[in-house]
Amino acid sequence: MDTIDRKLEALSKSNFRSRFGLKEKDLVYVKEKGMDTIYRHAQDFIRTRLADSFPKNDGKQTPMRGHPVFIAQHATATCCRGCIYKWHHIPQGRKLTPHEQEFIAQLIMRWIEREVKKHERTSL
């Protein structure tokens, strides 16, 4: 089991984190846009909302709805620098490295992929 799968397993045990899931409109959006576009959105949100040393409105910068990546960020504890520190041990007060940004993007995408697969199984 790789690091991302281990993280997702740990996050699934959190009462708060495990409450998040993609709704039908989110799943339709993912299907219409495709995973490559969603991945680019994740990279952009991470770069513009999280990567700075002291992100603007940290702790409040990630909406609870409106885009599948936002939902995934809350589910994966990548919604703010405080959660990133608590769950992923990436220090606050400094810019995220390219490697850290990629880890966060991959974590978000793996969670979204799992959500899509879960809904595909239940709709058969």
C-alpha cells in the first residue's frame, strides 16, 4: 500500500473527514470535464490558495461545496495549512515545495477517483 492509500485509510477513520462525499452534480462535473481537467484545477487551487507561506484567509479559503476538488480538500485534510500540518506534517509558515504540492494534488485526485468508482459500483 503506497503512502497516499495509507493516508486515505487514516483519513477515512476520522468522523469529520469521512462525512465528505461527492454528490451527483459533482460526479457529473467530473465526468463532463474529465480527470485531466480536474487534476489541473486541483493543481491551480493548491498553487493559488495553499502554497504561499501565509495563504490569504487561511482556514477559510476552501469552500465546503461548489467544486469536486473543494470537497476532496476537506475529505483529505488539504483545505488549509493548519489541517495540512496536523494530518500531513507539512510545516506552516513556509511556501509549499513543488513536491509537497504534487503530493497534495495526487491525494486529492486519488480520493476523487475512489469516489467516482464507489458511485459507479452502487449505480450498477
